[in-house]
Amino acid sequence: MKSAAVDVRAEIAAERRELADVLDGLTDHQWDAPTLCSGWRVREVAAHMSMGFRYSFGRTALELARSGGNLHRMTDRVARRDAAVRSSCCLPTGAGSQRCAQTTDADAVPRAEPQSRFDSC
């Protein structure tokens, strides 16, 4: 019998794959569309949503320190920076051979590998 933790991890991995599939289908125009998050386009939202599995704990702590300990300032700054320096082909998506539900950390939630196309640009 599977444990509840394994089931939750599988559900999270499935949800991430579904989001990646949606993002993979976006046109360049759609990547630049405004969102309900004031001042953010789809690309900033995607960068923000993938931040948790693109950045290690240490990198996140460093970015937080650079933002004076203000989490909102950090996430806004990092999402804008990541979205600005990478094209839509490099945003966190994946299809077919670009993704799998494996992780290198047994305690981590399964994630797409590569961690994102941000990492390969």
C-alpha cells in the first residue's frame, strides 16, 4: 500500500507536468500577456511559480538576503530578472523527452528534469 506522502508527491508531479504542458503551448504573444498579478506578464508568473524548484535553499536564502529579508521584494525581483534575461523557449516548461518525474533528492517533491529550461539557457 502506498503512503499518503507518495500519493501527494505523485499528484504534485502530475500538476507540474500539466502546467508545463500548458506553458509549452503558449505563443510568444501569450507569454507577454498581462496577468492578474499587477505588473507581471505570464513569463514573470511562470518564473515565480518555478522558483521553488529552480533555486536551492542556499540560493533562495542568498536572494532573500539581497532583498533585505523581504520575501515579496525578493520574489518580485527574481521573477522579473529571470523573465527578462530568458526567452520564452527557456521558461519553465517541458514536453516529451525534456521532462521526467524524477528527482535527485529523496526528500524532495518530484519535479520536472531538467529542473526548468531556465537552467539550460
